[in-house]
Amino acid sequence: MPAPRSDRKALWLGLLIASLVLLAAVFTMLAAQMRPVPMHDLNLAEGEKLKCVSYAPYHRPGQTPLDPASRIPREQIAADLEALAKITACIRLYSVSQGLGEVPELARPLGLKVLLGAWIGYDKALNAAELAHALELANAHTDVVRALIVGNEVLLRRERSEDEMRALLRHARARAEVPVTYADVWEFWTRHDSLAAEVDFVTVHILPFWEDEPVDIVDALEHVADIRQHVGTHFAGKPILIGETGWPSAGRQREESRPSRVNQARYIREFVHQAHTRDWDYNLIEAIDQPWKRRLEGTVGGHWGLLEASSLAPKFPLAGTVAERESAFGPVGGALLGGLLAFLLATTGRRTRCLRVSALSATGALGGVVAVLHWEHAHLAYRDALEWSVLGTVAALCAALPLVLARWHGEPLPDAARAARLLCRPQGWRSKATLLGLLRALLLFAAAIAALLLWVDPRYRDFPTLLYLIPAVVFGVISWWNPPPGRGERVCAILIAFAVSARWLSEPANPQAIGWLLCGLAFALPPLLLRPQQHQQR
């Protein structure tokens, strides 16, 4: 039987208020993202370019250096270098395998210099072959190759010892006709400073975003200047190259460090201005977005590039204002479409009262805008067919939730076991209460898995707030006017509440963690707080 009329009125009013508040919050966020942000204009002198940028050619679908058999076509590398020659005077390589040995020859007619990299890892035989090839290329192209970088963050990854790196550097320096260096994060260089005797200059990585204590964009340039001064003093007498520095444009926030297009533009512009003013030698990471890095470092790993992976178009201008978003057409269209569909479904059939229709239309609009925003995020974050199928299924269920809700008239929701039994009957699929009960169970289970994974393995996982926002709103409201779910759903709710709270306690100032905490608690607490006797009293 439907809930009493007074309870249904309170239910629809609660749903209307929650949906309108969140709609206002979402559109306020969109308005803020579209606001042009003034920042330092990078007015390079005529003919002046960025000093150097990291180049990896693995930006097309399916390309990855993790596949030993892959080889990048010469034509693609040539096209990439032609695009990069417009913005930089130099490129840094991390390896000479998989077709990258073509780079020095292709760079010469474009006027590009090359910091040639030899990849050093666990396999000694591969290391020897890589270094031999790199030495051959460097010595054959001394007019193009600025230096040979033997190993990148090898000590950080603990793939070779300090003594082993010393031997490799001595071997390379004795045979190379160009300067030789080794690249690692600044802390590891200062811990292993005896290696400075084996290189012609010290190459340090300074990445405020990845520091053990993440740095806010407001303080990032001051942090870099302090570290650069510290390293310069520590290795007095040795030239210093900032071998990697940059900022990601998308992905998971790390405490105060927030990835965004605006923050990336601000960092690059201000860093380059400071570097040119202080005559620092530097290399930016990186030239082009690398989708394959999402496999290792999550969403944020694939979005450090100055150029888009698909089009090689610049992500932002070097002068003028920058906005996070150019248009809100997609989200606004999603809100209108979602609201219209929910309105049409809610006004057909019985009990089409104004409050109910208004609440369902607002929920449909919220579902529409969130679906578009999550679709945008999915294109940035999803890495393979498994994620598209699993997370895409969850997203589809969440998007369908407001539409199923629009045909519901307040009947009690069954728990998962009863919903499954009812769906086995011929008329079971016609009951929207049964469908909603099943959706609640499925989405609670999915959210519990997501919350636990983010709790135990947080570094490279995005906060899935957008994915579960609509279930949190819908079931966070209507659960107060329905019987408590079954034991299985309550266990999932307990896991969600615990995991989102534990994640937030680890980074309490992170706005993304706060959003995930509120979303998870809104979804999980009503089933836990409402007792059977409370429902019977309603």
C-alpha cells in the first residue's frame, strides 16, 4: 500500500528541496568554471620558446611503452615534432627504443635539440642494450643531442642501487661525446649526492603536486624556488637542470594540490616566467597528454601535457585569461532533457499532484546534468573495456534511477531478496517499487565496493562522487519513508559509512574527500538509522 498522504507529501517535499539545492550547487560550480581567470601573461620575446619539454609519442589509442612489441611509426613522430617545434626549442626523451631512435634525425631539420634518455630498469641485459643504443645515437648526432640522461628515477623506484648507477654513469661518461647526467626527484639526489661526481650536471625533478606534503597552487612557485635554491647550494659548482616540473589538468585532488586546466595554465606561465627571469635551465613535463599513464597513475597521470592527446591542440593560451570550461551547453542540455523526461513520465497515469511532479522534474534535471558531467569525466578517466562496461553499467543504472522514480507513487520498497522474488513473477517488472528496491540494493553494493577500494588504495583512484550522487539524493530521501532494507543492504551501508569516513579522516581538508564523505553518508545513513518500529509508527 502507498504511504499515508501526509508522509508522501513530506517525501516529495524533501526530494524537491534536496534536488533544488544540489542543482543550485552544480550550476554555481559550472558558472565558476566558466569565469575567465586572470593570471600572469607569458610574453616570450620574439622567437623565444619554452626551453625544453618531455616528449613521449604514446598518445594515440592503444599506444603504450608497456608493450615491448610496440613501435611508433616514423611518420607519427615526425608530425609530433613538427607540432612541438612551434612551442619549444628542445625535447627530452626517456628511452631510445620502440622507434624513438628516429628522433635525433627528425629533430635536426626542425631546429630542435634533444635531451636523449636511456631507460634503466630491473633487467641488466636490457639496460646494457638500451645504453649502448643511446650512446651510439648521441655520438652520431652531437649537433642535436644536448646531453645523455642515463636513467630516470631509478633510485626512487629502487630498481638499481647507488653503486650500480655509479658504474653505469662512469661507463657512459667514458664513451659519450656529449654531457652525461642522471635524473631523479630532488630528495633522492640529495640522499645520493655522491653521484654528482659522475655527472656533468645534476638533473632534479621538482613536482609540487607529487610532494609527500602536496603544495597548493598558490604556494607552488615559491616551493619550486626554495627547492631550486636548496639543490643549487647542496651541489655548489655543478650546473642544475630542473628535469621535470609541471602541473596536471585533470584527476584526483591531493589535499591542497588540485588538478585543473586553470591551475596548469597558471603554474606553467608563472614557472616559465620565473625560470627565464632567473636563468634556470628547465624541462617541462610534458609535451602531450599520455592516456596510457592512467594505468599506472590514475586519471591525473594522463593529463600533464601542454597539448591535447587527440588533436595536439594547446590546452590553454600563454597570454590572456583562462577558464576551466568553455561552454556549459552539454550540462544545461542534460538538465533540460532529464527534467523534461521526468516531467512527462510523472504526469502520465494517476496522482499527478503538483508537488510530486515538481519534485520528480527537479530530480530528473539533476540526474541529467550529473549524467553529462560524469560522461565528461568518464572520457578523462576510464582506461579500458572493463571499466567502461562495469562503471558504465553503474552509470546507466544511476541515470535511469530518476526515470524509474518518476513512475513510482510512494509504495514501500522491498529489500533485495523480496525484490528478486517479485521480479521472477510475470507482473514483477511492472512494479516500480520493486525496481527501485532492486536498484537500491545493486547501487549500495557497488558503492560499498568503490568506497572500500578508495579507502585501501587511494593514491591513484578518483573520488566517484558524481557516479553515486543521484542514488545518494534519491535513496537518501525516500529511505526515511520506507521500511529499512535487508541485512545485506545494511552491511553495504555500514561499509560505505566506515570507508568514506576513514578516507576523509586521512585528508580532511581535501574538498573532493569532503564531497565523497557527504555523498556516502547521505546514501548509507538512512538505512542504518531508521528502525523497523520507527517505520511502523509513521
